[in-house]
Amino acid sequence: MQCPRGKSSSIWKERLNLYQQPVIYVRFNKSNCQNCPARPDCTRDKTGVRTLTLRPKQLHETLFAARARQQTPEFKEQYKARAGIEGTISQGTRAFGLRRSRYRGFPKTRLQHIITACAINLVRVWEWWTGTYTFGTRPERFAELASIRTFCCLLTRAVLPLPRNTW
């Protein structure tokens, strides 16, 4: 591998990255990089040595093909359904606390999810009815506190009271 100035890399090592995936670590010689006028264009490393982390060829080609497929109209059409689902999950986790369950056990957790889904639907019907859609924009914190979502969160807490500590 060569840098933009034509200097060759000095070290190639196969390693595992933080996610325990195989990568190829490429390092250039310090003497070539330290006094090079193009160093700011090559690296942001404080020591001045250019390093690259590459994926193995098969993994790189697979990733490149997947990214190319994501740009096709067929993929975008297929992804529309997922985008709607992701929005619902995001609304549930951000506004209604779906990330954590208040209870232990599957039946009570399922009941919490059902009531939360009803609250999400109630908010969406309210927004449709009043014509005040908030999706796509993030309200200020004070406006969020006064919104109907806060009311629905309080409603779900009133219906499903928090369990008492038993210890």
C-alpha cells in the first residue's frame, strides 16, 4: 500500500478489532511520515504515523455490495416499511419509556407493552385530530413536558403503579 506521496507501508498485521472481527492493520514508517508536507492530509495521529485498518477482501467486497444494493430503488421501496416501524419503536423508547420494564415477569411486562402501545396510538390519534404532528421534529424540553405525551405517560403510570420494594 502506498501513501499519496508514493511511500510504501512498512507493517501489515492481521488482528482482531474491538468487536473480535478480523482486520488487517497497515502502518507506515515514522521516518517517512514525520517530516512529510502532506502529513495533515494523510493522518490526524499526534505521533505523525499513518495507519490504516482494512477488512479482509471477502468481507470488504460483501460490505461494498451491500452498500451498493442500498442505493437501488427496490431496496428503498422495501425499506419504507422498516422506516415506519423504526419510528414507532423510537417514539416508544423516547417518549414512553419502553427501554425498561417496570415489572418482573413476562405477563406484567406484556401488559405494560400493550398499555404503552395504546398510549402511543392515543397520542397519534390526538395529533391527527388536532393537526399537530410532532414526528420529524424534536420539541424543546419545556414544550415536551406540557405535551399530551407526558399526560399519557402519567396515565400509564397511574394504571400500572410501580411495585414496592420488598427488601
